[in-house]
Amino acid sequence: MFVLITFLAIAEKAFGLVLSPSVIDTIQAGRIAVLPDFLPENEVTQLRADAMNLHLNGHFSTDAL
């Protein structure tokens, strides 16, 4: 829990990231919080391509989450 609170404090100061109380509650409860448009589309595209390449090269496997 301390790590989450520390991360949120750093993210707020460094990136201006402000999460709503309901999102924080969701994360603290161990559930997945979905934040539409959390990252710019060009970054999502790059991350997706990287994950696909890692998977194709046997360095990444999908989780059964």
C-alpha cells in the first residue's frame, strides 16, 4: 500500500497525474482501473509494437488475467 501511495504522490508532482478517489479505491482494492486516454496514442502504438515483437520472439507471454 505504501508503494502505491508513494507512486501516486510522485506521479502527481512529476507528471500532473491526478487520479480520482474512485480510481485510487479501485487500485487499493486490488482491482483493475481503466483510464481512457491515459497515454497518448503514439506511445500506445509504440508499446503495442514492442509487446508484439517481444511475444513473437518468445520473450513475452500473455497472462490469463
